[in-house]
Amino acid sequence: MVPLDGYPGRYPAAIGFSNVEGMIQVEQLTKSYGGKTVVDDVTFRVEPGSVTGFLGPNGAGKTTTMRMLLGLERPDSGRALIGGRRYAEHRAPIREVGVLLDARAAHPNRSARDHLRIIARTHGISNRRVDEMIGLAGLESVAKKRAGTFSLGMGQRLGIAVALLGDPRALIFDEPVNGLDPEGVSWIRSLTRSLAAEGRAVLISSHLMAEMALTADRVIVLGRGAILADESMADVVSGAGRVRARTTRAVELADLVRRAGAEVLQLDASTLEITGLTAETIAETARTNNILLIELATVQVSLEDAFFELTHGSVEFRQTTTTSEDPQ
């Protein structure tokens, strides 16, 4: 990333930023509407130098949390800080945090270049920087076109260019790959990883589990307004791990591991899929009770599997299956 022209106190990207400058902090944040708590005592940090995925089912409170981070909603209690200050306390917020919340935020009758130049002019940013961001976002061929004619994907690219215009220390992106083609998705992935490598804190809200698995270092999972997980990607996936055990005494082993707190799915007469215990614990349980194991193997799970397991009790809206005989 090219450093912002003429901004005193900035360091070249290769040097990076201090932890205090880039950190995103949410401390005991709570928000209710009409007696319903949508964000419930939420606390987390997004460290500089990493990409953090912000996940949760619809209605989990992700958007409300991000809006409170950016001063667009007032919390009932708690606080949200970027670089040690509330968003509104920064003299030039665009230089502290880059934000993509709405890909359609640009004035529809302005060209992409004019949209960027107007924002740049109000923050003392040069036209050279505008041209750099147009190039970075791959907008050269449409820079003179009206933003209102853009596809959703091109609007996302313009939103990313705006977010990076001030060379911010922290970045908050809501569904940044929405509407992008595969090349654009790959570009976003590489861009966010490189921004984190420069020492920036990157928070990404997304519903695309496969993409988050390739992009994020850490995952925060929200459900019904509360934190369900705040762990490294590896820990979230391994924590949802399942173990497959095969034995001629499957019913007996299933009873034993259930008593130890595991969940058990019996796949056939001799095969169990066990969640909640490690393979080592299951092996020890079998050995202690003289149960011969024919097979014991850890089943690899995806981030999507882990997400569903974490949030299965926190989904506000569920689809129900109907038949032709069901009332409509």
C-alpha cells in the first residue's frame, strides 16, 4: 500500500503501525430496541496484523455492532474504540479507519473519479492518491462513468477504493465480496491479506464461510447478540471436530461417551460419530471398559460445519419443509 501523501507521522507500509494505532476494541457493548436486546454485553478485539472474520446468522447483531463501532448507533452501555478512541473523536476518521458498509453509497450521478476526488478534497488528500486507488481497485476503464450505472461488483470496488483512500490503520468491511466475480473475490482475498501483513487491523463481516476459511486468521461468531466464539480459525474448526469410532459394541460405547458429555450419532450397527470428546479420550474410555475399537479416526470439518454447530441454537428464522398436503 502506498503511504498517504503529506500526512505527518505516517510510516512507510513496510514498517507497519503500532498496536495502539490500529486496534479495534469492543468492550461490554449492549444495545436494545423496543425491549429486545440485539447486542448483549459483547467484548472482543481485532488486533493489527490480522484478518478477523465477523460471522453470525441473520439477526445475530453483527450490523448493529459495526454501526456502534462507527458512531452510527449509540450503545446503551459499553464502548467501541478504534485506535484507542471512539470513532467520532478522531479528527480525520477516514485516515484512521476505512469502512465499506454499503456498495451503493456513492452519488449515482457522479463518476467514480469525481466521487473519490470530492471525498479526497474534504480531507486534504491529493488527486494522485485518488488515481492510485482507482488503479488498485481496477476501476481505470470505468473511472469516468456514473456510479449509478455500476453493477454491484463494480460498486464494491469503488467502495473499497473509498475505504483505502485515507491509508487507514484499521478496516471494517461488510460483505466485501458481494456481487464480485471469481477474479474479484480472489482480489479481495489477496488485498485483505496484504493489508493485514502491513500491520493493519482488518474486520470482515461475511456469510461466505468458504471464503472466510481462506482469508481470516481469527473468527468471532455472534448469535442472538452474544459472542459464541472468539478464537483462531484453526481452533474454531478443530473445536467442532468429530471422531468416528467403529466397534462391535457400539451401543455400549455410545452410552459411555454420552455420560462423559459427548453427542453421538450412530451411523450403522457398528459405527458412531462422536462430537465433544477427543479421539484420545474416546480411546481411553474404550480401553478402560475393555471395548475393542476396530477404527478410530478424526473427521475433518469445514468452517461452515463449525459455524452451523456453534449457531444451531441461535438461528432466529428457520425454513420449514412443506408438502402439497400442508396448509399454505
